Amino acid sequence: MRKTPAPTDDLKVQLTAFLRKNYPEICRHWFDEIEPVDVDGGVLTLLVGEPVRRNYLQRTCLAPFTEAAQAITGRLLAVRFVGEECESGDAPPMTLVGGLAPSELDEQLLLSPDYIFDTFVVGPGNRLAHAAAIAVSANLGGAYNPLFIHGGVGLGKTHLLQAICQTVLRQRPSARIGYLSCQTFSELFLGCVKSGRMQDFRHRFRNLDMLVIDDIHFLSKRDQTQEEFFHTFNSLYQAGKQLVLSSDASPNEIPDLEARLVSRFNCGLVARVDKPCYETRVAILKAKSAMLGLDIADDIPAFIASRIDTNIRELEGSLTKVRGFAMANGLTMTLDVAKRALADDRPPSSVSTKPTIQMIIDAVTLYYDIKLSDLMSKRRHKSIALPRQICMWLARKHTRYSLEEIGGYFGGRDHTTVLHAEKKVERTRNTDLELAQAIDRIEGTIQRHAPVG
Ligand code: ADP
Ligand code: MG
């Protein structure tokens, strides 16, 4: 790689300063370790040693970095992230599942550099799951197999799964790891069935060193996928390869999971993650603010932790809110500012409450771990269509908007679509326990956030 002309340290300082000012939400303390190495042919080359970080930057932060580079230099620069090992300067895509076509690589869940063991705070609620995750990453296939982690939304399951993947990749960069959501596994499978590429599919999944599937509870009801997953599981298990699964319920509680899979899941270690206690919540908030490079008053974590005891994603949400409020008003993050920032979301009392459409969407996207843009999109895949229909049903139940208004809101759909969604959810929830439970939990979240009306 050409090393001249070396950009000045100034560029590095200005780059991070620009990002911290304009895109604080993407900034991490390790951004200081990103080294500008070269400006050549209209391209600013940035060195990022860690493959997971590099891949993450490339896939999610390219636009802000490009904007920053252009704003600082006044030139129309492109930005490229490279690693030390690649002379050519091209960041190799991280192939987690061997032999996947580039388009299929997108199906892989992206590993977040935030989700490593170093940033995971251990407390009574997650001690077992954490210890098991560490043991598994140190001894693939030899410690606990399968490792099955279950628990409520936002309690760190995905974080632990990704920490396992990243630890293994760091020790053995050539390890063949498949890390997917259950929906993606199912989509890939059905896609291969349709196009007659089952050989490919089996080859791909049965040659892994470790298969990690997030939110395996979505497997229920999908018979064909369940069958295939069972065979994938067996073939990996018999070959001594590691399996790691997460779920919102224990194996015995996942509706419609075949008995043979229940018993497979139970034969390794089943570890539950529980809600964090107060001390753990405080420690998590401190760790998160350090990770985000936030300068907050010491008493803010205690204040937030005393108000929010539901899940960790919501704890983080409050921290983000305080930061946003402080930034928008040009204030430092003191306890007083935090109180003002969070004044609106007092816990509800028993007085009547009125959910807004925004709360409905927040609760649904939180539960299904999907993006708002997906809900509003034209995508009709079941993993998006069902949450969208639930949103519509909840909007009909809890708000006074008309069918037309709701349809318009969700990506310009007409009133018959909303009517169809309403009827379908109404009908299905009477027979489908899984759906009924999901709606129950979503409504619980909405109730906890509804303002006192
Ligand atoms: P789940 O998959 O169980 O729904 P996630 O793993 O997505 O939950 O966690 C939600 C958020 O909370 C993530 O940002 C994650 O980093 C954070 N988090 C969860 N548990 C912990 C923990 N013990 N320490 C630090 N952060 C945590
Ligand atoms: Mg998750």
C-alpha cells in the first residue's frame, strides 16, 4: 500500500471531532484508533485493524465518514476502510458462512463491535449464560453443546451470541461460523428449495464449525424449515460442531416445537437471562456511557436505573434521550438535565392511558427487532408483514384513526389492506398461542409507556 503522502494528525483529529459533533450516535471510543494512511486519487484510506470493526464501519458508517472527509478537506473524497493485512487496500468481506455468494452474505447478521465480552456487564441475572458463553467460545463443541440461551426482550441474548462469534473469530480467523437470525435461516432454506439448490444449502450449513441462530423461537410452526433444521442440527452435533441458540422462551415453552427438537435443545446447557438488578443496571449504564464516550454526571446512571427496570434496551434508550436533549439544548449532562429530559416518560399510574401510534410502532419494532423503515416499506415477507399487521390491529384497537389513515401511515396502503390485517390478526390470535402471547407482551410494553391521560 502506498504510504505517501501521509495525512496529518490534524485530519484524524478533525475527522473524529466532526463525527462526534454531527453523528454522536455512531461514535465509539475506539474511533480514536482509526488511522488515516493515505489520500490518493480522490480516496481517503483509513486503517482499521479489527476485521469486525472494519466490516461494521464499511456497512453502516460509510456515509457519515465520507461526509466528514469532504467537509474537512473541501474535496470530493471517497472513503475506504482497509486492514493491515490487505496490501491491495480492499477490505475483504468477512465470510462467515463459507462459500456464500456476496448477495447471500448480506443475509448474514452483521456483527456489532459493541457486542463483545468486554462490554458485557455480568450480574446475577445473566451470570450462568455469560459463563457458559465464555466456556463455549474457548472450547467449541467441547464445553456445552448446544448452548441454549433464553429470556425476555432486550436482556442481552444477541449480545452474548455475537460475543461468542467474535471471540472465536479472533482466536481462529478461519473458523467457519454461520450466524443468522431464524428468519434468515428459514428464508435461505425456502429459497434453496424453490430454486432446487438444496445440495448447496446442505453443503453450506453442514460444513460449519459453529452454527449460531438468534431467536430460534420463530422456528415454531414452520414445518418444512423445522425438519431441515433438525437435520442440520443433527449433522453438526454428531460431527462435534458447536451449536448456539437463543430464544424468548425455554425449549419446553416454545409453541409448536417438535418434541425431538425440544429434547435436542435440552441436551446441552439451557441458560436463562433474567432482568438485571439495580446494581447491574447502574453498571451497564456506566459501561455504555464510557463506550459512547459520554461525559455524564455520576448520579445519572443511578437515576435512570431507578426509573427503568424492564430491559436493557430501554435503559440505553433513556441514556440516548438524555444525550439528545442535552445536545439539542447545548447543556452538559447533569442530573438536573437528565430529569428534564426524561420528565415526559414517567411510569404510568392507574389513571386512563391512551397509546399513540408511535408507541405502538415502538413496542412492535422492539419486540420483533425490526426497523421502522421495514414496517413502512413495501416488503411483504412474513417476518415484516406480520409485525405490520399487528401494528394495524393495535392501531385499530387503541387509537381512533380510520382505516384509510392507518393504511396511509403504513406505506400508503389502502383501507382494505388494513381491514384484512385486522381480521386476520383477530382470527389468528384466537387459535395461535404464540401470536396471542406476542400481542400480550407488546401491549404490556405499550401500557408501560403510555402517558397518563
Ligand atoms: P436480546 O437479544 O436479549 O433482545 P440484546 O442482546 O439485543 O437483547 O441487548 C439489548 C441491548 O442491551 C444491547 O445494546 C446490549 O448491548 C445491551 N445489553 C444487554 N445485556 C447487557 C449486559 N449485561 N451488559 C451490557 N450491555 C447489555
Ligand atoms: Mg436479540
